[in-house]
Amino acid sequence: MTRNVLIDVDTGVDDALGLLLAIHSKEVDVTAITTVNGNVSLETATLNTCKIVELTGEINIPVVPGANQPLKRATHFEHRIHGTDGIGGALSDMVPSKTPEDAYAPNYMIELAKSSEKPLTFIMTGPLTNLAEAVQRCPELPDYVEEVVFMGGVVSEMGNITPVAEYNMFVDPEAAKMVLDAGFKKLTQVGLDVTRKALLTEEHLKQLDGTKYGAYIRQSTSDYMKRYIERNGVKACAMHDPLAVAVAIQPNVVKKKHLYVDVETTSRICDGQTVCDFQNRLGQPPNVEVSLEVDADAFLDLFVQTIRIPMEEGTA
């Protein structure tokens, strides 16, 4: 039985790869995609999402714009990693016929959750602003959602935007804290502790060459890989958002532990830090399934095999 999923994205390079994985997976049914300000502006994220949906041919999937800024903070884009257009200059000539819905993502999330006839999972790959707004408007929303899988945070390693904070948590820590405190039945974190071990390499690109998405993925990840070489000395790029999607598809690609997690919102140098209470020093009940280990080979095999679609299917 497939799982119904809503995917919330700030479509940059890796969000787009996550969308390809989700849309082509036989394990999940993508009922909607919502967009949020994050890597790029809301307008650019929405345009990129429409382009990716059109590229797949699944143009009936609704794309719903959401929050155009964090709850309380200024925007903080990541153009150096994702390019000014968010997807590394790929699809720059595409003018999609796919258009976004005339709706607002937080409201749409509430309506979909309440009306879904099958268990619904939210997969969040950007800042958590839309979901936080939805919870503000509908505090009982957690009762209607089977699981929330979110890419964000880091619990035992360094951050990627500050020494201690991961990007999605840093951009809107107030939203993240609201989601963590909302009481969702199952809240699964996929953070840098595992995504940094899930690297797309030249070998994977070669496996995708000549397929429907091979050229697109090479172009979109090119600058991302250059930045990764500069920072880490490895020609690869971390598959942050696709791994979150994979955890919703095949939960056993990561090993998790149920722990209490909070987010710092009032620190001069630690805003956005995800604080994980490994030793229960705070005496709080666990609220998050924290991903601590990953079977990177199994994940990357799932990714490549799922989107390794023959060229003729893309040109028919």
C-alpha cells in the first residue's frame, strides 16, 4: 500500500532531486507539493518546482505557494550553493506550462490533512515555516498527520551555516521550535549527521548518463559539487533532501533513536542549533525520531534505480 505524501520544498538543487525520487517512487503517492522561502525566494522556489513537475510529466500534482519569509526573521538565501536560480542554471530555458494553485500552503496542508482518506505523511525539505503556520492556524493538525519527516538540524556534528546550526533550522528556528513542540504522532529528523554520509559522486552520475534526467542532474549539481570540493576536498555533493524523501519511502535506510530535541532561538551565536538530550538531562519526554546512522549505499542505489528512466520515456 502506497503512502500519501505532501512534500514541502524551497526548491534548490537537492530539493529537486528529492522531488524526482518521490514522484517516481512506487512506495509513495505525491498528493501535493508546497513551496516556501528558503534557499531562494518563494517565487523562484515555486517556479523551480513547476519546472521539475513538468519535467517528470506528472503535471496533475498540485504546486501550492506558501510563506515568503520566515516567521520573525529576514530571508537568508543560499545562492552560492544553489545558484541564483536555485537549480544550478539547469532548465534555464524552460517556460513551464505548469502553474501553481491559487491557494496558500498552510491552509492547503490543513485541508488536505483533514480530508485525506489514507494516512498522510508530510516530507519537509526546507525551513519549517509553512508547517508552523499551519499549526498556528490549526493546533489539532498533528492529530490528522501520520508522520512528519523533516530534513534539518544536526545533533552530534558541526553545522553548515554556523558552527552549530544547519541551514533549515537557522533560517527559521522559531518555526522549527513550534513544530517540535506541536505534538505530532511521529516526527522524524533527517539531519546533517546522516546526510553528509550520503554523497552523490561521479560514479552515480555515470549510471544516470543517457537517461531521462542524466543531463539535468549533471548540470544542476555542477556548481554544488565545486563548492563541496572547496569545503570538504571531495568531488561529490551531499544528498540532504533526497535522503529525507528516502526515509519516508524506506525507513530502514537510517537507524534512529527516540530522543528529546529542542531548537535554540535566543542565542547570539547558537541560533538554530538543534539540541538533542542524549542523556535525558532535561527530563523531557522524547519528541523526535533522530536519524543517527545511514546505509548510504542502499540509499544511493534506491535513488539511482528509481530515477534511472530510459531516455525514450522522456521524449515520447
